[in-house]
Amino acid sequence: MILLKTADEIALMRKANQIVAEILAAVAEAVRPGITTGELDRMAEELIYKKGAKPAFKGYAPRGVVYPKCLCVSINDEIVHGIPSGRKLKAGDIVGLDFGVVYQGFYGDSARTVAVEKIPERVERLLKVTREALYAGIEQARPGNRLGDISRAVQEVAEGAGFSVVEEFAGHGIGRSLHEDPQVPNYFRRGMPNPRLQEGMVLAIEPMVNEGGADLRILDDGWTAVTADGRLSAHFEHSVAITGEGPQILSELEHV
């Protein structure tokens, strides 16, 4: 069931998502050669509690395997759900940072992929196109459109640039739960669920775009998804409220 939010609830969700945005910005700023993914996670966790929020991901176990950290850190060919550890970042890596909090009963969720120092032009293009695919999807998040308009917009930007979209993972509704209906795929095919978008819906739209093929595999930790062909992947996400005035990006940083 799709749960519509009131204006007051969306205002609370904006507060949750601004905490996410502020912490993500701080963590992205800390990305450098030699820092470990575990250090980034500890930084994020410390900031969560300073801001009066709780981690959204730590202890999450939708498939029976508990996620042990606050932050997802996915490097290079890792698509999503990379578990922080003692692994050190190095120059030329790309790093997906996916992060969420709970604040006053509502969830915030956002992601971005950042470069560790200089990266090749082809890799810069992957990041640029994935970000553009996200904003193309957001532009379609308007009352009266359909869910498939978001999915199709993401797919057209990514595939139009010669990349592939991940089909096994999708965006989602968000609110008092981290994952609510509807799922928001990054591709569209005839016959897929395609509900009408309504004012009060809040969606986490999150393109995951691969440099090579769309196929993936899950590592033995039960969480980390990597590209099957070992090529790079990028991930960007915003939580977006559908309003009569158009899409409102709740997780876009407004202030620090």
C-alpha cells in the first residue's frame, strides 16, 4: 500500500533528510587516499548522534542478514551495500556513499558517488551521467504522471550514454519505514506496475548505473553487490516529495 504524507510529515522528513545531507557532505569531504572505509563509517555514526538522530541502516536485516554499519561504502566495481572495514581508499578510486537516518520517527536516505582525487575522463562521465539520470527521474516526479515516467527517464539517460542500469535493485517509497511501497525501478517495461503519482508520495529515487553490463553478484558477506564483469558502477540517490508545486528534493543540502 502506498502511504501518502501530510505537509507536516513532509516537513519532518525534510529535517531527517537534511541531517543525511549534512553528514554525507562531511563524509564526502573526508574521502582521501589512505582513509579506511571503517573510519568514514565511524565519522558518520558520531555525527548521527550529535544531531539527535539514529542510524537507519545499522541492524537492518530484510533478508535475515544483519547490516552491521551505519554507512554503505561501495568502491569501484561495488554497486551498493559495501560494508565498511579496514580497507583503505586509494587515488583513482570511485566511492559510493549511501546513508540514512531516523529522526522523530521518519527516515531520510540519500547517496552519492565521489572520486578519490583525479579519475579518468571516462569515469568522470559515468558519474556525470548517473547524476543526470537521477535528476531526469526527479523531474518526472509530479502528480498525474506515472511511476514508469520516472523509471523510463532514468533508463533513457543511462542507456542513451552507452551504460546499463541495474535491475536487481530499485528505489522505493520512504517515510516511517526505510522501504515502503512503491518500488521505483530504474528501467521500464510494458506490464510492470505503473501507479499514478499523487501529491503526498515520497520516493527515494536512486539510479545505479554500470559502465559495462547490468549483471551482478552478491559477495559472501550477504550484502555487497558487485558488477559481474568487474567494471565500474556509480550510484546517486535523493528522497523526493511529490507536491502540487512539483518535486521537492528533501535530501539536497540546504545549509551546513
